[in-house]
Amino acid sequence: MTGRSISRSCQDADETVLSAAEMKAVAVGKPMSAEKMKVDNEVIRLKLLKTNWHNEQVMLERQFSQHYPQVLASCAEKLE
């Protein structure tokens, strides 16, 4: 109400931060479930990387077969 800006800050009381998988593992009492979730997440990440790599390869092949021959022909005409 006074118009002054009030600065507030907050700090974590503890450095330990649990992921959702780790919290679930602790709650259920199965530590291997946390490891399984980590592995599943890594598999998903690797599949996305593979898909992105494959899409990039297709795009490069398309450029080599369609775009670059036109560029080379255009450059050859300019040289003549």
C-alpha cells in the first residue's frame, strides 16, 4: 500500500532434490523402479536422437539429389 517495492528471497534448506522416480521408489520401497524409470527415459531420449539423425540424413540426401545439382548448374552458367 505504500508503493515501496518489497524484495523477498527464498533458499533451499537442503541440497538433496529427489526426482519423481526416486520419490516413487522410496514410497513403494523398490529402488529398482527408480533405475528402471531412468533407463526408460534414456531409451526415449536416444530414440528421439536417432529419429532426428535419420530426418537430417533424409534432408541432406534430398539436398544432394535435388538442390545442389541446380546450384552447380547455375554456377556453371555464370562461369560461361
